[in-house]
Amino acid sequence: MAHSQSPVILEQRARPGRVEYALDIPTDLVFFCGHFPAHPILPGVVQIKWVLELAGSLRPAGAFAKLERLKFTRPILPAARLSLHIGALRDRPGLRFCYFDERSRYSAGHIVFAE
């Protein structure tokens, strides 16, 4: 059985310096397999991977340098419907992101790139 590797993009909006997504997290996501068998949650590294993939033209040139202000406050479960906002950092090359829904924030942080 094939498993998906990406969220389903329900909506996308580009604004100056940021992009916004409405996402549906598939229940058959390959990353849920084994993480954890009885209580699957979306790994944090996958959340970062998706930000990098979905940032598009906002992603700075240069190598990844570090993660800052990273907080995982709620687990992302199968079949979640979330918003993801990605914006450019103002003071250096990088991205800021936040996964959230109408009730709470799931994760947020900064991805900094080498200058």
C-alpha cells in the first residue's frame, strides 16, 4: 500500500514576504508509521521539511545554519486540518513559521540560513 509523504494543500495564499496554507494531514502519511504505533504523531523534523518545501521563493539562498525559537506545543495527529504560515525573517536570511488551527498553536520557530 502506498503512503503519502506530503500534506494535502486545501488553499494557498501568497502575500508580500509570506505565504499561507490550509492543510489536511492524511491518515496514510508514511511518517506516521512507527511514530508511534499506538499513538501516531507527525515528527517535528517532517514539519520543518514541509516548511522548507512550501516556502518557495521565500527560502533564502545559502546553507541551513540553525533552528531558533523552536516550540512544539501540541502533537499533530492524523486527519488534522491546520494552517501553516511561513514568512521571511526581517533581520537576516531565514524563515519563520507557525502551524495552528482555530483553537491552538501546534508548532512554531525560525529556520536560519548562512549569510
